[in-house]
Amino acid sequence: MDMKKVILIIGAMIIALGAAFGVNSLLRGSSTPQARAAAAPTVSGPKVMVATRSLPVGTILTADALRFQPWPEGLVRADQYYMEGAANTEALVGSVVRIALTSGAPVTKGSLVNPQDRGFLAAALGAGMRAITVPLSAEQGVAGFVFPGDHVDMMLTQTIEGEDSALRTTETIVHNLRVLAVDQRTAPTDENGNSTPAVYSTVTIEVTPRIAEKISVARSVGTLSLALRSLADSQSELDEAIASGAVDVAGDGDRAGEARLLNRSNSRPSDRGVTGVTGGDVSRYQRRTVPRQRSADAGGGGNAGGPQSNVPAAPVVSGPSVRVVRGDQVTIVPVGR
């Protein structure tokens, strides 16, 4: 091979090696670009009151639902917003949301109804709901430990008189009632922000129209009393409602639908699943079944003064039975014998 060609090949190889070495040095020497998150813009302006969470219509405000947050000065409306220094959070506790607020949205003066304002109670009610007031004594109202915004169950205690004895019984007739006010107090805390128990004589609760009718009748039947509910009960009852198909589950990933479902379940009263006990469940010396009623002829009261039935009284049969009426004939058919 010609010496010139050998020299050219060797020189080309040297140049190629030098170029490769130089490129490698450049790549090692260059630093990898670092991704930097853009700093959040600092808002400089007066502080306005905003909602710390979503507040649907009818929500009774608590202290943890509000806070002050800086707001762009050009967007501040001093005549509509609650400004720090001019407004007090504690003074708004117990007010009712009239216009729905999203989390972080400014609380406007037109979105709230104060307890002293006209239409306060109507604003606190959910759609299709009613308010009813029930008289209670200290022991019937959990000794004053029920506050506005709590949820309670209502029990009916009555005594059914009979010819030979009486039946004493208590039933839970309504579940998950929301307390709107105790006496005329609509805030869970007093003017100093303290949740001090106080004995009250009346309680105003949120009910459906049908439950309002049931409670009105129950007041004339026996004695009403309240049982304070745990905050964890709402979730367990929601699970039971979903399992039974009584509540439609929101679609997968629909967090807004789930939030609406939870809120509706937590605030909706129910008269299903009525439970009760009788004197026989408490003591073996008490009756467990309804006693035989005194007849009108025997002077037992019956329906004296009212319309009388032409159907004769059926004989009393112990154990499960079916009462069959054919015209003026009454037959008691024992079941399971």
C-alpha cells in the first residue's frame, strides 16, 4: 500500500477520535436543565371573608366554615364583602346560607340570612321540608345537650290501658331529624362563642310533610323525647340505603355527585325502620302484648259519645292469629296451629 494512503487513513482516524472526545466532553460538561415550578403569585390586598368549604343552601354557619383571605384590591367590593376588621366571624355563627357558596368563594352580605332577619327559618329549610316545634322537658331533651345543627331521633312513649292491665311501650318513630333551633336560639354557641348546655322547653326540627303529620299525632298519643345521634351514624345508614337500593349511587369518579349524595343522606329524616320495646322487654312482670280493651257496656270508656261499630268484639286468642270479618260475624283463626 502506498505510504501516502496509510498516512491519510491514520490522520483521519486521529481526527475522528479527537472529534468524538470533544463531543463527549461537551455533553458531560453541560448541566441537565432543571424544571422549576412557577411561584404562585402573591395576592396583595385587603382580606375578605371566604368559605373554607362548600356551603349549600340552608347550611347553618359554624366558626370553622369561615376565614379571612387576601383578595385582589381591584376586585374587592366593600359594600358587599365582609372585610377583616369591620366584620367578626363569631357574629356570623348561626346565620343561614341563602345562596350556595363554593370553597374559597367570598361570602357576600346577600348570601346570608341572620337569625334576626325576616325569613331566617324559611331559608334554613331544605327544598320540600317543613319546620315543626315540639315541647320538651329537661329529661326529654337530653338535658340541654342538643344544639342547633345536631341530628336526633324522636321516641314516643305511651301506656295502653286494658281491662286487666296496661301495656307500656316506647318506639323510635323518626330517625335523623335536624335541629333548627332550641327555644329561640338558632346558633350552636352563645354570644361569647361558648357551647354551654341550657335547659329548654321547645325544639324546632326539620321534617318532611308526612313526618310533620306523624309528630303532630304522636304528641296527642303519648310523650315525645329525643335521642342525640352520633356523627358516625349517617355513614352507616348511607351504606345500608345503598345496599338496599333506596339510594342511587353516583357514577364512577363523580366526586361532586358523591358529595351531594352524602349531604342529602346526612340531612334527610326518615320514618322507616321503626323500632320499639314494651314493658315485657324490660321486666318479666310487665306485659308484652296489647291487653284486651274494656267494652263500652262495661263502662270502660271505649268510644263513649262517638260512633259505635255494629261489628261485635272478637274473642281474645293467645298467640298469633288472623281476625276475619264477614258481615256481622267475626272469626279468629289461629296461625301455625
